[in-house]
Amino acid sequence: MSVGEVKVALRAAIEAALHGRDVFDRASAGAKAASAAAEAILNGSRDEDVRAVQQALAAASAEVEPTRRRFVNTAERATRYLNQLG
């Protein structure tokens, strides 16, 4: 693979990572709104299944920012490497 081909591949990877971040942001915003609505409805419930759902939503919510950072870090690292290639 030539340096030019590597640069093309890196540019495509950067674009894909940024696009992925944007799609993820939209999906997580929708999930956040749905989770808030579910929490408002289910708040105070002592049902075991409801508590399990609330715990699953909390666990998923905790993964949002680390996942978003992975998209951003991928784009940043690929950009640095692209810049090093000149």
C-alpha cells in the first residue's frame, strides 16, 4: 500500500468515525429522552422487573460518554497520523 493510499484510507476512517459519533449522539439523545420518560412512569415502583429495567438503563447510560470518546479518540489519532505522513 502506498503512502497516498494510506492517506485516503485514513481520511475515510476519520470521516467514518465522525459520522459514527454524530449518529451515536442522535441515538443517545433519543435513548436519554425515552429513559427519562420511562423513569417518570416507573419511578417508585418496587416491582423486581421494573428495578431490573432501571438498573439496565443506568448501566447503558454509564457507557454513553466512554463510547462517544472512542469515536472522538479514533478520529483524533487518525488525524494525527495523517498529519505525520504529511
